[in-house]
Amino acid sequence: MDIKFASAPVFKITVTPEEVAVYYRRLGVNDYPKNANGQPNMKLNKQVRKTIYADKEKKMMQEYKDVVERQRNEKLAEESLFRIDTSKNEDCPICLDPMVGRAVLECSHMFCIKCSIEHFRTKQTCPLCRAEVCGPPKKTVEPLADQTMASIVEDNLGYVYPERHNYDLYNFILSSATIFRESPKANVFHLTNDIFEEVRKFGIDVAGDVKNWYEN
């Protein structure tokens, strides 16, 4: 029997600076691209990120297959244990009205279809003996947590680029302001434009990391 599910589990795969650092430590490597704060530079360690991502993706795919198989078995069990029977016309223990069709649970207790549906919308146990009939509702995908968002921003603030003279954003702005203050020929328009351009790139990088978090 082929069973189709309304939705499949969603896995979010991310690679953190800590995982990159652990990867290098396992290899005994200490000399690798880092940010000013000592954390691995995620952009310059792109190949390592891909390796870690691929390993996590493989594990997630196996986990996904296990979840699908478990859902299939649960569905088969539910169809065999929670069956509808129209052969008798007894009173429903919940509403006390004659049952026109009935739902038979694994524990053998029977209820009318309407009462069964209303009961199991919020509960997972038999109304009479409290035997567990079905599992709890599946969890929904959580939105990006504030802590994760803050980590993305902090990581991007710490990235260093050659076009910033190998400074992170803060030290680039500080250096630019110092040069402007000490140079009589410095142009305020050029200073503002340079800083604006780096802030714009910073915003694009943050947006890209947030997009990747949701897609991966």
C-alpha cells in the first residue's frame, strides 16, 4: 500500500564557526583564516563549510528516511486499529446517542465518528481507559531565533576583506575616520561613500546568510 503524507519533515542545516574550528582541531590544523575575534572566517573557509555541510546533509537525509518510514508504519497501524464499523447501533459513551457508524480503538472501546473526531483533535488517549491511541501533534518549523540572528550579525561584523585593508567593519570605519582627521587633503565625500559602500555590503551579507539559513 502506498501512503502519501500531507507534509514532510523540514530540516535546517547550518554550519557554525564552532563546527569549523572543531573540524580544524580534529585535523591538527591551527593556521586557517580567522576573523579579528579569533573565530573562523566563514567566507574564506568556504570549502570546509561545504565539507561539514555535506556530512550533516547526509545524516539529515538518513534521519528524514527514518521519519518517513516511521510515519508510514504509524499510518498503517492507525488504519488497522482505528477502523470504522457500521454493523452495530449501540449508544456512544460520550454523547449517549445511538452510534450511526463507530470508531473502534485498539483498546476495543467504541465511539461515534463525530465524538471521536472532536476528542482526538486535542487529545491522544481513549476517553474511557486513557490508553494512548495516537502520538502528539507534529511540531512546526521554528522561525529564526533572536540569538541566531544576533550571531549572524556578529559574524558578519567580524569578517575581514582585502578591500578593507584586512580590517573588520568596525576597524575599517575607525581607520578611515582617523585617516580623514589626520590628512588635510582628505575628502569628506569620499570618506562617506567608502563607509556607506561597506555598510551596504554588510547588509547584503547578513541578508544572504539569513536567506541561506531558511533555504538550507
